[in-house]
Amino acid sequence: MSTPASSVLMDDDRVRVTRYDFAPGDETGWHVHDMEYVIVTLTDCRLRLDLPGGQTTDSTIPAGSAYSRPRGTEHNVANGGAAPMSFIEVELK
């Protein structure tokens, strides 16, 4: 398993902003989010999400879209497509 490249763009007392760049097949590995967060896609993102209980979902999120998830979200995120994908994660402290 290869992990995506990541770089923290900002980290202050209110938010942490991180850019993630996934090559095809890259995945984050299982993790639990300690904070509520917002994702903003920079490219079309073909996401494969592995969820607790063995469920897997596939979705395509268009470039320029945004969505949020609550604190405690647990998953493994993978690039399920053939093209690189990138997004920004904004964690709310």
C-alpha cells in the first residue's frame, strides 16, 4: 500500500488545513478523525471508502466540490480511479 503525499498548509488554534495528493491506488490506511472536517476537491476524485463492518463505497466527487464529516468518522480512503486526485482537508478544532 502506498500512502498519499500530504502537506500541512496551515495549523493554528482554530483549524488545520492539509493538502492530499493521491496517485492511483494510494490509500490512507484506517484512521479515525479526531475533529470535524471539511473536504474541498481540487480534482475529480474517484473515492473508494472502506468503512467499519466491512462495507465499501465508491463515489466520484467533482473538482471544486465540498462536503463535511463529523468528529469520530472512521474509514480508509483510497484513490479508486486511474488518474491522480487531490483534495484539501480543513479540520475544525
